[in-house]
Amino acid sequence: MRFSIRYRTEYQYDAPVADNLNSLRALPATTPAQRCEESGVRVDPEARLIQHNDYFGTRVVEFGVSRPHDRLTIDVRAKVETSETPEPPDPSWEALATDAYRRAAAEYLLPSDDEPLNGALDGLRADARGDGPLATLLRVSELIPDRFEYRPGVTYVGSTVQDLLDAGAGVCQDFAHLALILLRRNGIAARYVSGYLFAAPPDDSEDSIEVNTHAWLEGLLAAPGDGAPVWVGIDPTNRGRAGTQHVKIGHGRRYADVPPIKGVYRGSASAELEASVRMTRLDSGNGAAP
Amino acid sequence: MATEYTAAPYAPADGFYDELFDASGGARPHAETLVSRLERLGAGELAAAGRRRDAIFMQQGITFDLTGAAEAADGELRDRPFPLDLVPRILPADEWTVIKRGLAQRIRALNRFVDDVYHAREIVEAGVVPWEMIVSRSHFARPAYGIRPPGDVYCHVAGCDLVRDADGRWKVLEDNVRTPSGISYVLENRLAMTRLVPGLFAGYHVRPVDNYPALLLSALRAVAPGGDDEPTVVVWSPGPANSAYFEHAFLARTMGVELVEASDLVVRDEVCYMRTTSGLARVHTIYRRLDDDFIDPLEFRSDSLLGVPGLMRAYRAGTLALANAVGTGVADDKAIYHWVPEMIRFYLGEEPILDNVETYLLSDPERLAYVLERLDRLVVKPTGESGGKGVFIGPRATDAEIAAQAELIRADPRRWIAQELVHLSTVPTLDSSGALAPRHVDLRPFAVFGEDISIVPGGLTRVALRPGSMIVNSSQGGGSKDTWILDEEVVPDGRPLPPRRATVPPPLPDLRQSSWTGQQEQQQQERSGG
Amino acid sequence: MLARIAHELFWLGRQLGRAEHTARMLDGIYAIDLQAPPDAPVGAQLTWEGLLAVMGATDESERTEAPDRDEVMRLLAVDANNPSSVLACVEAGREGARVVRDVISAEMWEAVNTLRLGLYQHHLSGGFGTGPYEFLQYVKERCALFWGLAERTMLEDEARAFLHAGGRIEAAQMVVRMLRVALAPFGDEVADEVERPARDGQALALLHAVGGLHAFRRAVTDPPNAEPVAGFLLYERAYPDSVAASVDALHTALVAADARSRTAAPVLRLARLSADLEFRRRASRSAGDLLAVLGDVQDELALVDHDISDRYFAGGTQASRVMTA
């Protein structure tokens, strides 16, 4: 599928702020399954944009507005084409014990500091375990929406998995975080993915929709023979594997490694945030490409 | 003939190496003069010097504050004079030469390792250090990935902790390549010794330490990004509440550079500036005295108020040098320590000059079981900490403590290492009565890596002031000693003078009071009339 | 004011200025001398011979062996028979202060008097046995107290001007002599690899000795080697103990004291010297050039000294008699 994406964020401050520095992780990645055809960022008030790729390979755009201002808009535009991924391998549990797998898994197997205390997840972890790693991946993507309600407003951007357990509800970020733990505790390396999801109604009636930034995850599966292990995307918010509606920005161990916007400014003013993501299909039968 | 300290015969502790006396209680050759001088001064004179020392240290504010239960009972925090023991520790020149070479070798390897970890990962590819071991270190700094600092120097300032075992052999106990502290005490201790007990120096050729600030400054200038001809260097301190603030101020003062806090620094685009009374001034090199986690809230901990947002942008762009470089913490992790001898062989193709203490990594289940069985005889340390935090000493622990420690280790074995107990050497130290008694010591020499590696002669000797204790940290009853590295040639008394040259002393104005001699008076003789 | 009083104030300033500078020098060099020579060129060294030369306290040509640390210390700190010793200067200063007790404030008098008493106590109680630090520290502190009290409590009049004039001319002459001794052994020719570190070491010792290391570090980015240090101590007006700053202060003091300063010989000479220093500051700073400047400055200061006593003290310094402390 081909999409044009427009991700617009506006901060309105109740008093002027200065030295407003931001890091933006919002540009689509180019991977075997997707190609970012063009992308651009505009900032108002105007600022010099600096770009680099971080440790995880995510494109980061940085800028700073030093002079006082009471409004900041960030406008990201991109065109991207996604394609079907090949069928994932279906390795045995034993295949996860090889050196090659462990090296590729690296930090994606490690527990993080803010995980729920021992025991709290033992039941879920056991329930998530399938016959093999691939089955476990798919099972996790079903298990979480079965057990937890998708409800915005219950958790916030800094919530932990424990908060999700307590509330019994959360959003895609929380679901992804829980899935990561369940997979890692089953010995499967897993990484958090940030991106956009073209969540169109099933009847294909809309070509241009308002969405939010989305989070899902990828699990690492050993490939048969000497092949390099393969990352396979699953979406525990929407069940099943990630597909061509998923546009990936980047990945990390958790949310904090790939936040769409991270910033600080000087001043004690409080900010009102308005963000919108509009995704438009460029290759639909309706021919609605702008 | 061996000299004995007459005030109270000195008895070296059994099973430990004493650096000034041999096992029979006689002074070692390099200590004979010192022992006889101490004897001449006597307990009373030494105690008086101790009182003067405390007064001077209080006056100069060379203090530390005790934290802990004992202090809480007092109800108020009180500054204590830094406890400097007046008996110096003496190391002969040949011994120091070995230490110096060993340290330089070690620091070179650690520096290569940091570079490798954030770039080519050769040591991982070669199968020497497992990648998962590196990425699991809490100080592995992902934001440092791919950044190459000027001159490929990462560990600008390093301080390795050395100990000597019962056989007198030197071993490295710990590497510190983040922000090792203590150098200010080395310099202040020396100055205090020359003022308090100058008589002890007679007969020794002690190598001076006071060029450290100049060494450090020239190294910090050498790594400054090019462009402007006069690089600006600053020392960045977290602020007066930090326990090492004295040292931060000391270094800024002795180097003649600004001591800044986060609020003084600002990054505009990709350049770091400090706020001055005449506007923003470019900063080229920051000697920072805080951990990676706190330097830039945009890239590390976002809850850190100590940091400078955008600092990593400037660093990445190469307009700013940070000392030490970002990410060095991965090299002084206590689990990585285990591989340092391998690093030396891998990167330098040399055999390590200084040995490690026998260390067990607990990620291996067999090792873990072995260690858990012998916990009562081992030392266990958390991998990511420094300064003696969380260290467990088996032989001194109760059964309950051992059980609790075992529980902690089982919960996350990767966060711990175990080591054989080192029988720290002793040096005679004045006890409260003014008599000499053996106390355990370690040594932290300081190295500066600029264009090359320089090591200040000696270093900080920390001494456990409690009898039998091997905890040398100042927060836990430790003190320090002046460390004397002797020049190659020991002169019996006085120092050789440079060849004389004819100097014509300029005339000195005569300061003697001038007198005021009255003019001879004349008698009034005129008569009227006649 | 009375020429005699002006004269006493001038000499009081000189005596205390000398006591303080000598104390600083001894303190700075003592600590350095206890240790081995440095292995890096930025280390510090200054021999006791050099120190004696600065003070001109002995006839070097008659000496056959190197002076001993303790001997020099005794000679320059507590030898009452050496008129330049710290003790003798303080003693003489206190005698002078007694004469002008009505002119200086009571607190200033007490500061000097206590200084003398304290020194005798230190000296007699054998405080020297464990090193001179406290003795010298006491002198520095008391002198600073005296000058601080002068700022705070003394009327800004002619009397204060002469007191300051004495302190500043002494400071200028001491620093010039120290610099000459530090640079002199190496002469005009370019120092070779062996000599250079030694000379640089002496320069650093000088900075220690005048207490100017910190100021130097803040003001100058060059390493503390001979030329930058000499340039700093000679020309840097922002540093209060530099020769140029002392010359300016001396000039200011005399202008304040002299109703007809525009035609006064010492004032005119100082104005020329000040301008000359500013001019030379921009010229070459090779060791040889600096030495030449130092020689000229020393000669000029001697003439200023002469002019001052001619104009204000009715030439009184020429008729002198020995006063023993």
C-alpha cells in the first residue's frame, strides 16, 4: 500500500517560552517491508533541523527554538510504500539457544527496570506460551486484547505495565510493553515498534482518515539453517501480525527509546497540545490520491 | 640496623603485608629514615601536629560530611576535617615504575575497548567479550553510538584502585573511568604534610604532585575541537550539594577555568555556550563531574534537572569535547573488569603487567552455584556501582546477611560479581594515643590521557582507620595518607643543588631608619643696648 | 603634614610590605623545596641561593658551600640582626607605628603591635621546630589585616597616601628583584633544553611565592613558564601585586599627597615609567628583553625613591644612622 502521512503537532503555551529543544522520531523507516519515498519536517517558528540516525537506526530530527515564543507547530509529511512480508519461520524452542540467536537478540531479551514484581505475570506468561516461538508470538497478540480492554485515558505516557495490570485497561503502548515482557520471559527477543497504522474501516470506504501514532512490537525468530534470525511484527492491539497498514518509524527496547516527540523548554509556562495524524491511501481503487 | 618505634613497639598484623616494616618488626630499607624521624618527633609532637592539621583543614574547608546512622543521631550534619594520617606511605622508585607502566597499559586498553564498543565491535566479533554482556551493562550508553571524540580519547581522567595482597603483589581491584575523585586530596595532603611535619621529608627525595592541574588543563585543551585558537575549558559540577564539590572547585581554581552548573550552559543549534555577563561565550571542552545519565535530559534520564538539554547534539556534531567521553562507564563496570586482561592481549598484543583479583561472573549457572556455596568467604559487589556502594563482605557477614545476599543474587545474577577476599596490605598509622598501629590501605593513582598518558607520582592512599577494618571509604571511617614516590636516587640528607652560576644580587635599598639630626642651635646672645 | 611624619608613614608601609613579601616567598619556596625536583617542566623550583640573592642578605661571593634550608629560613625569618628579616621588619614597623600612633587609627596600631607580640611568641615558643608555616601564615594574615584596616578606618588624606606609597614602592621593588633573580642565571641567549625547564620552574616558584598562581591561571591561558609569568608579574595591571599595578598605585598615592603634583619630580618620573611599561608590554617578551626591562625598571624605581625623599622628606634619608631593633 502507498500512503501519504501528515503528522501535525501544535503546542500552545500560556506564557512565552525560550530554548525549546526537541527531538523528533516521526519519519517512516525504510526496511525490507517498506520504503519511505519522501519525507519532510517543517517547524514554526522556523528553526534549523539537524538529522542523525540513533543507536537503534531510527531517523531523528532535532531542532531548537531559542527566542521567546508562545506557539510551536511541528509538521511532518511523508510518502511511504509498504509491502507484504514473507511468511515467518517457525523455529523450535531449541533454535533460540544458539549463539547466533543470542547475539542478534542482545538487549531485546533483557528485563527492564520497571517490570512488575516477580510472580505478578507468571500466569500470563504461562498462558502465552505456545508450541513454538511463532505460535507464542501470535498467541500473545490474541491474549492481551482478550484479557485487557483498550481504553484511552486510563493510563498515560509514563505508565508501567503494573499500571496496566491494575487498571485492566490501557492503550497500544501499554499492550506492547506487556507483550514485550511476556515474550522475553519466554526466551523470545522482542522489541517495541513505533509507527503509524492505517486503521481504515473494513469496507474500504475511506481513503483518508484521522489516526494516532501507534505502537506494536516485533519478536525475533530463528531462521532455518544458517539464515539470520528474522524480526516478525505483531500487533496486540489489533490481533495478529503487523501488515501493510503498519508504517514503521523505528524500534527500541521500549517506548522511551522511540518517543515520537521529546522536548524541553525554558520557562514554567504550561502547554496545551494538539496532535493529529492524517493518513491517505495513494493507491486505492477510489483513486483519491491528492 | 632496623629501627624500632620506641613509643610502642610496632607489631605488623599477622597474615598481611606491611609496607614499612618486615615480618620481624624491623623497618624496611626505604622506611628506616622515616621511622627514626617519627621516633625523634615522638607521640606528643605528632599529636600536636594532628591538632594543627584539623584546625587548618577546618579553616580551609577541606572537609567531608558523614552520612549515615551515627550522624542522624546527632540531628545535624557536621563537616569533619578530612582525616589525613601524618605517617606517609612510601613507595620506592622501582616499584612505582612497574605500577605506572601497568596502569598506562590498562588505561590504553580500556580506552580502545570504549571506542570498539561504540563502533566496530571487533572484540565481540572475535568472540572475546559476549555482546549480551556489553548491552546488559547499565552504563552502556546508546546515545554515544557512532560518536568519535577528538584524538579517539575517551578516558581522559582515570583512577584505578590498586591493592597489594598478603605476598606484597600489586593487583587492580577496580577501574574508574567515569569521574574518579580524590585528586584534590592528593594535592592538599602533600601541601599539609609540608606544613605540618616538614621534618619527615628530610633524607627523602619525594616526587612532587602539584603539576596535576597543569597536566589536566593541557589534556583538556588538547582534545578541544579545532577552529578557534583559544579553546575554553570549563569544569561542570552538579553543585555545592555534591559530596565532591570541594574537588570540583579545587580543580576549577587550580586550572583557572570556570566552574559551571547546568543552568550556566545552553546549547544553540549544535554549539554549547555558557552564559556570561557579556552574553553567551562558546565552550569547547567540558570536564564534567557527573554521570552520563544526568548530562542531557533529551537523551538520557528525562527527569534529570542537572542536565543541559541538547548537549549531546553539540557533542555529536563535534563542536564540543566531553571529558570523560560519554559512555566510558561500560568499561569500568565490575563485570567488564573480568575481561580487562583479555582486552590488553586483544588490543595491545601484550601481557598484562598488573593482575586482576580473581573474579567470578554469576551469569554462568555453575559459577553461580559455586559462589553461593562459598558466600561466607567471598566479596560480592553490584556491577554498576562505584564508591563501595552495596559491597558485601562474606567473612564479616552474619548468617542472616549471607542469606539475604544470596536472595539478592538469585533475583538477578547478572547484576553481581563475586571476588576472592584480598588481604589488603598495611601501613603504620597513628592511633588516637599517638602510637603506630597497622591499618589497611589501598591506592588510587590518577592518570591523565591527552596527547599521551601521564600518571601523577603516587595517588590517593586511603586507609581504614578502624583496627582490622578493610573498608577504606571516607564515608565509612576511612582516612588518607600522603603517598611518597621516591626519586631514583635517594640522597641521605638535603637535596643536590643545581650548578651555581654567578648572579649579581641587585642592591637592596637600605631600610634602616634615617635620623633627623637637629641643626646646631645658636644661643640668642644679642643684647639690647650694650 | 610634617615631613617627619610622612617619612615615618612611608617607612611603615615599606617595612610591612617587605615583611609580607618575604613571608610569602619563604612559605612558597619552603613547601616546594622539601620535595624532589619535578619531572615535568611545569613543576616549580627556586633555590635558597636564589632567595638569598633576592634579599641581598649575604655576600654570595664569599660563600663556598650551598646555603642550607634551615639556615636561610632562620636568616630571613627570625634573625634580628638581619635588617631584612621578617622579624626585624616587623620590629621596625612597630617602632614607626608608635611614632605615628596619633595619625593611624587605633585598630591599625593594634594590628601592628599584636603582630610583633605574636611573632615573638611564635619564635620563643619554638614554633619553628615543626616548620615555619604557621609563623609565616601569621605574618601574612596580620599584614592583610593592617592594610584592610587602613582601607576601612583611616582618613583618605596625605597620611594614608604616604603609607600606601611606601607599601607600593616596596612591593614593586621586591617583585622586580625576584624576577631578575629568577631570569638572570640564563641570560640573554636562548635557553637550551636543560636550562629551560629550570628557568620555567623558577618562574612557577615565583608565582607560588607571591601568591599569584591563582590570579595567573585565571588571567593567562599560557602555561606558567618563565616568559608568561614574568610578563604577568611585570605588566598585568589587573593583578594588584604586579610591578605595573604597584607603579600606578604609587603614582596615584603621590598625586593625592602632593598639592603641586604636576611639577613634582617623582610624580613625573612615575608617569613616564607607567607609560613606558604599557608600551613595552606590547613588545617582545623574550627572556633577554624582559631582563633588560627589569634592569631599567629597577634603576627607575631607585631614582623614584631618591626623588621622593628629596621632595618630601627634605632629603632626610641621606643622613642616616644605624638603629638596632
